[in-house]
Amino acid sequence: MEGTFFIVAIDFGTAYSGYCFIVKEDTSNIRNPHWGTEYGLRFYKTPTCALFNEHEELVKFGFDAVMAYKKMSPTDASLFYFFENFKMELYNKLEIHRKILLLKAMTVFSESLHYLKEHVLKMINNSSSDAVFSEDDITWVLTVPAIWRPDAKQFMRQAAKQGGLIDDINSENLVLALEPEAASLWCKQLSSSGFMVEGGTRAGGTHSILQNNPGIQYIVVDCGGGTIDITVHEVLKNGLLKELQKASGGGWGGLSVDKNFTAFLRELFEGDVWETFEKEHPSELQKMMYNISVQKCTDKREDIFLPCVFSLGKLAEKKKDISLYFQGIDGASWSDGNIKISYKKLESFFKDSVTNVIEAIEDIMQKPEIHIDYILLVGGYASSKILRDKVTSKFSGKCRVLCPIDSQLAIAKGAILFGISETFVSYKHDWKKRRVSAGNVVYCTDIFMKLVERGQSVGQNESVEHFFKPIDGHQVQVLFSFFATEKEKAEYTDEPGVNEVGSLIVPIPSNVVGVERRLKMDFKFGLTEIKAAVTDLHTNKTQNITLNFMTD
């Protein structure tokens, strides 16, 4: 990171992507481009859509890809590969392997990041008077969901490398920042006027709600297109943040609303009409889906009008008059070339997503050790008034529900703060892995601790002992995760070449001993397998596991 002149934070989202950047000499001025201006639009982000030709070469990205694809005839469209929402593949897959099957996935991700890199360099160099800058002059901060597995995060780092953001020499110039933690950093320093409050109005005042209030606990709900990421933080006296529990969430983002909307249209047009439309008119389908994504974020509590594209209307008219499709359909009607959807019907498309979000928040707030003062809704999906209203209606009697102005930029701007933070130099390990326990003990996550080394002589049925203590005196269980690597030196468990081979949870109820409670681990080596046993020396109860090294 030393020697770079810029910090660039890329928010590579499921539905939309964008970036912010600063010059290191002027860290107060965070800049970001506007997208879609050539189409009469002005967005902080561009669709995460990639268009490849038949030679698997990226030809368009973002709005350019959407606009080019939707203008194509069915014949021309069949010669191209159009990718959208592909980031969700890294969440849905249980494991990421480097196999032939994933070569295309790596190409799509790396070429997309390469495009964003080139866009960054063009913008920076166009704003520079004399000097010409390259990717080596930039500290890159790439955001990833907190609920992703380590292999998915590793995949993104590899994609960034293949996309030309970094190489083996300057690999330290790339930082992976967790999306909700980045958003939390941004929100923590905002004044109260930087938030919308209940009802969608701007909060008043210039004082910081979170920055100078030690003891304040808040939930960050990162509302993305693909996933909902939920973390819980507490502000400490020294200004640091304490993470109160492991990140949670699921695939309940804005795309789930789109899917429900699409399912309704498929049912409305009696299956075969819609299926023919999807198959024969993919570019017009994209136009319709884009209209859906815009309409769902309306700020008005009123009916919406979705233009029916020509090809869908023509297919429907072949069977019967299009108005007849709407007979007996509750909440939808035909209106002069548009599909009219009642606000109540629109709300129903949000039901699955909103229910999951509310239940996840309730699970957190029911814990006796947690006392939430604020719920922060961030991310592009947080711009949906329906989502904000539902969460506010449910929890406004227990805490305040806030959403930052320009919520879709909170993650990227917070990631910039990750990049300019100087606190990491005071610690042995990467600052982004730093955590603070309930006892205000600073510790590091993801540390690779050697239990037995490669080449170490260990006899059959011989045991190796290690002793551990809880990090937090209030813990009621301890998670042990086991990793293996061929590397001679490994510092972190999320490094390339370090693979998880097993995990177990050791309950420690009634933890009156606190952090002095001792746990003994026995590593036993047999003929064909390795077994581990962890014993709570306070209760003498033991948990066992057989480690699995059968990974590709």
C-alpha cells in the first residue's frame, strides 16, 4: 500500500456495481462517477451485466451491455453471451473448485473487474493534468459480503489478479473489505443530517449519532441485490467497533422481489406465452426486467405501470385479446399498453424478502445480552420504500430505523475509509482482521495456528495436546475450525491453498469462570485419519471430530 497515490473502492454488487476514489493527499474528497449519462440516466452505479461475443471476449459491460443486448434481434442475441446476477453464484455454491466448469465463471468475473479497472484509470488520468497513472499507483479495496465462505472471497481475489488490478509483486495493494463493516464505518461518522428517518424524511442536526456515543449498539442490514448481510456492532469508548455476533443473513435481496414479479407475469400470461417470450426475445426480456427493478424502488405509495414490450404483447394477442388475461386477476389490470399493478400487489412481491429480514433482526433483538439502539439500512435495495416502511413499522417502537442518504454508496464510501485507515500499522496483523472482545481485548481473526507441522514425526495413536481459552467471558459456546495446507508458511486461514477440513462446536454453558475457562484439544493420529477431541476442563465434557482431507 505504501507508494500508491490513490485509493479506489469497488462495490462489485449482484445487481449493480460502482466505485469511489480519493487522492491520498486529499482524503476528505471522495469522488464517484455517474453512469448511464449517455442514455439520459444518472446513476451512482451501473448494472452488473457483462456481454461476451462468441469468442468469449468481453464487448460491453453495465448499461452498455444492457442497452446493446436489448436492441439485438433474436438471431443476433443467440451469438452472444449475456451474464447478469452472476455474483450470486459465489453465494449459492457450497464450494468453489478450480475445475473446467468454473473457467467461464472466472472469465466473467475477471473481465468485469478488468473493465472497472480500465474505467477507473481513464477517469483518474482524465482528471490529472500531467502525470499518467497505472494500476500500480492504486490501493484497491474490493467489497465482499460478510456471509461469504472463505473460498468465495479467495475466488474474488484471484479474479482481481487475473483482471489486472494486482500481480504477484503488488498483491498487498488489494484489500478485501466486508460490506456491512464498510457501511458501518461510513454510517458511524455521519452527522444526523446524513440519514433519512421514519417516513423517508431527512434527519435534522449536525451531531454524529454513533461516533461519540460509547455503548451504542446497532444492527447494520446491508440490503444488496443478491444477499442481505446483517452484523451487530457496539461503539466503544476508544471509538473502535466491537462486533457482537457473527454476520448472518441470506439470499433475500432485491432480486428475490424481481423473481416474484417474474413468477406473477409467467402465471398471468399462462406459462407458454411467457416461456416463448423468454426464449425467443431475450433482449426485450432484459428491457422489461430493468423496468421492474426501477419500479420496485418507487418512493410513492401508489399503483405502478409496467410497459408491456411489443413482442410479449404480440405473442399474447395470438391466443386471445390481451385484456382477457387480466380477468379475475387480483391487483393487476390492462391499461393502454401497460400492466397496471396495485400498490398492495407490489407489496406482495416483497413478502418473502421482508419476512426473512424481519425474522433475522428479531432473532438478534431477542438475545438478552444485546440492546439495540438503531437499525441501519444500507445498500441499493434499502432505497426501496416498501422495505424501509416494513422494517420501520415492525421495530420503530423498540429502536430507531435509519437509512443514510444515498444508501447505495454507503458501502463504497465506507470501503474508502478502510483504505485510508492508519490504525492497521499499529498491529501485528492486518487491521481488517482486527476485532475487540466484550472485555475490550484486541484480537485477530482468521489466524492460522499450527497444531502439527508437515514432516513432524508423530507416532501411530500418539496425541498432541493444545490448550485454549474463550475470547469473551460471556461466551456459551466455542467454535473450532480446522485447516490444512501444503504451504510451509501460512499466516491466515483465508489464504490461497489453505482449506477447511472440519469444525466442531463446544458448548460452555454457565460460564462463571469467564475467559479463564480452559479447553484442552487432543489431536490423535491413526493409520488413515486424524481425530480431534476438545474437552471443557470445567465440566469434563468432550466433543469429537474426524477430519476430512478429501478436497480437490
